[in-house]
Amino acid sequence: MIRDPFGIHSKNVFKATALRAAQNIREAATQASANALEMSFSMPKHVPDFGDPSRALEDRAWAALSRRGDKPYAYAPSMRLRPWWRRKKVLGAITAAVVFLLYITGFFSGHPEAKTSGSAFSWLRLSQDRDHVDWDERRQSVVEAFEVSWDAYERYAWGKDEFHPVSKTGRNMAAKGLGWIIIDSLDTMMLMNLTSRLQHAREWLSTSLTWEQDQDVNTFETTIRMLGGLLSAHYLSTEFPTLAPLAEDDEGAPGEDLYLEKARDLADRLLSAFESDSGIPYASVNLAEYKGLPSHADNGASSTAEATTLQLEFKYLAKLTGEKNFWDKVEKVMEVVDDNHPEDGLVPIYIYATSGEFRGENIRLGSRGDSYYEYLIKQYLQTNKQEPIYEEMWDEALAGVRKHLVTYTEPSGFTIIAERPDGLEYPMSPKMDHLVCFMPGTIALAATGGLTEAEARKLPTWSKKKDNDMQLARELMHTCWGMYKYMKTGLAAEITYFNIPNPPPEESAPHQAPTEFDEDPHAKWRKDFIVHSNDVHNLQRPETVESLFYMWRITGDVKYREWGWDMFKSFANYTAVEDQGGFTSLLDANTIPPTVKDNMESFWLAETLKYMYLLFSPNDLLPLDKIVLNTEAHPFPRFDMGPLFSTGWKRKPRDASSKTTKTKTTEQRVG
């Protein structure tokens, strides 16, 4: 089957005689060789083939429908006075003859494994020679993947909050839709300069988006995706007007403040979540009623990470509007959390909005714990290091991670961040959510402040501690990449367990993981990794490529770019959907072909593809010492607090009585 992501051939726009002849021969060859059928995902028929000869036909069709500003493909060459080698019939005969010769010589009947290694290049058109890499070309491949994803959504589920690319359907989370996918993707389209697609999205916001809906929404998710997406769109459209420029955003235009107005309206409604007795936000909000609602699970407790991952968004909005109330509400949360005196800076994953006290003692940097730590250092950086209280909290927490959670696997000695599900004085669980892989990049960002490592090392503030932090970041990055290499598709599982000694080694123990991941399925390093059958799904998550982006920018080590490119090829090979469907998450990423989940997460467009684009871009695009990225990869500027804002709280004194003093065990918890 000819790959046809834009439906050109299916509509008989052109009579591709040569290609049809080649297709018939290929189908005959496939029937003669059943083994070749196993390549449905190694060389997937549904992957958009940007290198296929038929692409010239698609180019001509797109030339007639050119999107202003996008320029996705080249303009069609002149059809006049073509020489013989450019005439369709001659080319058709030659192509058919060549394909037939390949068929009778056995080209199409090789082993599937032989085809797998090069299958990505069949549609990416790129050289496998790493000594001559064109990163601009690789970046453009990411843009094309975004275009295919977005266009599928636009075609089959426009305006819907969910998109199911296999069934080609969409669904809303509220009666009139919340713009879940559209708003989350705005700044990615700006960075990629996809003007016409952005225009369509902006029109939907202007004419269809309303927050006046009787709908309960998650406070955290709505803040990081919707409020964050609108604020970053405002930032990029005002500070970088040449990125996907729209006349409606020009200064003085009637709709120039559309993004900010929609953000302010939403934030006013979300503020009702903070109207609890303690100041800790409720888990949900009813948009129409301006009413905070406690969680329907977990005995009404809020997620600690969710309650403490609202600060970047509301502080930036406060700076833009001059409304100090936005600042005060989210700042109060940090005070309440810290007043619990979390041991060694590590917070349990639940907290009651009613009392402001922690629920349980489960300590982890995966779900419900992760972004609390991320936003500590990012709050410090957001206000140009004018709030040292957050750096202090970060340093304390990272020391606690080293003391209680960092250990090493056996037999190979990979570095992991484990969990303490029953508290710090109870056994360790050698489990890492994929979510934990935000940590390598965040540690490196904290150590350098967003400067390159080479620049930061020249400063008088560089220390042995920062040296050690960079080493920890490198080791964790290596482990996170191993989570990808372990899986058959090259796409990490949602959760990975590890073999660790009993008792688990302390952070100071000697260790040396292998520098390379041997491709042998029986390689020794594979004994360190364990993936349970319930955890094999891949949700297109961004955390590892996020850290690859930070590690590349900060260290300059090109291997992080290469790992990102390998990851992109795996997504291209194994998650592309046939019939113009875009890309999907997977139910099982450890089988080939994988089992698909039939869902495209909004963060595939907002985060995963954006981080890949930035990874392959020049370093002056969103320089890390000038911006902060929220936990949904929405960029905000760093700013000075000015006379209106200040840190309105102080940490209470710590003493021995504020910490648990039970005897700790070193016993391992069985995963």
C-alpha cells in the first residue's frame, strides 16, 4: 500500500501509473513472503512516507493549497517542456522494471530484522552517517510529525478535548469543549512557525471557547495545560512577534489580548480552589459556579505535587496583570507545605486541603510527588533568583533524595531514584515511574541556573556539590535512556522496576554502569531492568526527552541529541497510525508490532514533540538562562519581582523534634 497521509492518492488526484505498478509488484512479493508481513511496524505501512517517490505528487497538491507561513513542502516544479527523464510514463516504466528486478532477486523476501534497523530512514530521508548529521533536517522531521498529528486531529476531531487516532473520533470533557488539545499546542505551533494552523486555532479560541460551563475540572491539569498554554502563547506572541505572526495579535488590533483575556477569565475561576480552610487548593473546580471541590478519592486529600505545581502560572499572571491576589494564593500553599516540616525536604504525596496536613507517608518522585520538586528550583529561577527560600528548599530536598532514595542496581550498577511507599524509615521499593525522568534535566538546570556547564564552572559560586549534582544528573539520564533501550520498540514502559542488592547500597557506594547498551537480547545489563506486564504501556510521555534537552543544552554532549533522535525514530516506526491518523499511545510497547491504545495525549504536541524540536534547534531558541518552562513545557519569561511582589513568608526553625527519629531499616521492599 502506498503511504498517503494526506489522502491525495485515495482521491485519485493524479494517475500515478508507475507507482501503482510498483505497488502491485510489492503486494505480490509480500504474499510470496509471509515473513515480510511481520514488518507492519518495523517499516509500517501507515507511517507518513516523506521520502516516498509519491511525495512529489503530494507536493504538487499542497502547492495549490499552500498554507500561509507554513510552507510545509516545496512548490511544484513547472509542468512545461519537461525532459524525458521527468515524464511520468517513462518514469513509470523504469520504476516498474527496477522494482520487478528487485523482486525476482529476492530483495523483498529478506529477514524482517534486516529491514527494521533502517526502516525509520525509509520515511525520514536522512543519512545514517552520524559523522555528517544535519540537525536542521532532523528538526524539520519533527515539524512534519507535528503537522501529521495536528492535521489528523483537525480532520477528525476538531475542537474536541480528546482525539482517538485509530478510530478517528474525538470526545469533549465538557459540553462545549475546553480546548484541551488546541490550547496546549499553541506555543508549539508558534515555535515551529506554523502560521495557518495557529490561525485556525486562534479562530476557535475567539469564537468557540468559553469557560462559562457547568463542569468540574482538575485544578492542576487545567492550570498547567490551559492557563499555562494561554500565558505562554501571550508571551511568545508579544515578545517574539515574528514567530508565526498573526495580524490579530499585532499591537492595537482588537484581539491583541485574546490569550491574556482568556487566561485571566480562567484564573479567576480556578482561584476558587484555594478557598479552603488551610489555603491548600481543592483537587477540582466547577468552572461555572466558581467553586472548589475536594477529591472524590484519597479521603478527600489533594495531591501534593498538584497543589504545589500552580505557582509558576499564577505568579506570571500576577506579574502581567498587577493582581497580587494571584501571587498570594499560590505562595500561601508553599508556606503551609513547609510548615509540616517534611523530613529531609521529602514530602508525602497527599495533603488535606481542610487541615493543610500530610496524609500518609508515601515518598516518591513519580506520580503525585514529582513536580513539587521541579517547581522549587523553577520558582527560584523565575524571579531571577530573588527568592532564595526556594533554592534552600530544593537543596534540602535533593540532599534528602540522595540520602533516602538514590541507590544502585545489580549486576550492572545503574543509578536509580527509588520509592519509600511506607515512609522513610521503612523498606525501599526499586521502582521508577517514567515521570521520574524529569529529574536529570532538573538537577542540571539547578546546578547551572540555565547556563552551560562550561560557563557555570567559571563562576565563583561553583562548588563540589554542584560537581556532584552534575554527575548524578548524568547517571540518572543514562538510566532513563536504558528504560527505552530495554523495550523492544525502543519506547519506555510507564513503570520500570530494578534489581537491587539487599540491603540497597547507599548513595556513596562505589558503582560503575556500562557506558553502552549492548543490543544482544541476553546482554548482562538487561538483568538490572524489570518491566511487569501491567506496566508495558507507553503514553507518549515527555520526561526523558525533556531531560535530554536540558542535558544537551547544559553539557553540550551530542550523545543526548543522538538519543533523542533514536527515540523519535521509535515513535515514528511504532506509533504512527494508518489512514491519515497521526500518532497514538501504546498499550504494549514491548511487543512488535505493539498493541495500540487509540489515544493521542495533548502533551504529545505540547511537550514531547516540542522538546524534540528544541533539542534539534540552535541554543538561542528559548535560552535556558532567560526563561523557565512549566511542567507542561510552556515557556514563561524570567522577571524581577519589582516593588509590588515579595516573598511573603519565612521558614519556621527546624529542630530534632520536628523529624521522625524511628530506627531505619535497610531492608529492600520486594517490587
